[in-house]
Amino acid sequence: MALKKGRSIRVLAVCGAGMGTSAFIKAKCANALKKFDVDAIVDVEVAANINKNVGSRCDVIFTSKNIAEGKLKPIVENNIVPVIVMLNIMSSAEYEDKVEHQLLPLFED
């Protein structure tokens, strides 16, 4: 899936219960996107609310490994939208690395 440079992207920060974790992912993700000048709208969502129509709601998902391998497994396996898996949701450096090496390569002119 290619994203268009110069267009705002829609990002979902997904967690299991929709409590503090998704808000934390949202904040860390937004900071990393800003560092790389990626114009994005970042929202939060509960994994249980994600289905195969998620592509109409977002361009990319940031989530933890256990959610990606659990509730989001069909989204990952069917490559419906890119799912960026965070191993340490508290690490700013990991968000920056994932944006630089996994998200930015998805953009085309």
C-alpha cells in the first residue's frame, strides 16, 4: 500500500481495552510522526472494534505485539492496512525507528 506524499494520513493507535495504553501509543506516535514531518491525524481505538473495513478508517495502525498477533491477526495476515508493531510502547526511540524504517518507505510521490 502506497501513501501519497503531501497528504495527511490517518493513524489508529490500537490497544486491548481502550484505556491508557492507546492514549500513550497515540502521544508517542504523534511525536515521532511530527519529528519526520508526517502530517497525520492520530486516533485511538479498541482492538475489538477493528474489522476488515478498517481500511476505510485509517492508513496505518500502531499497536503492541500481543494485539497484532491476537485480535488484529486477520488484518495483518490479509494486509488490509499496514500494522506497525511496537515491542516497547514506552520507547520514543522505537517509535522514531518504526516511522523512519517502516512507515516512510510506504510513501510515494
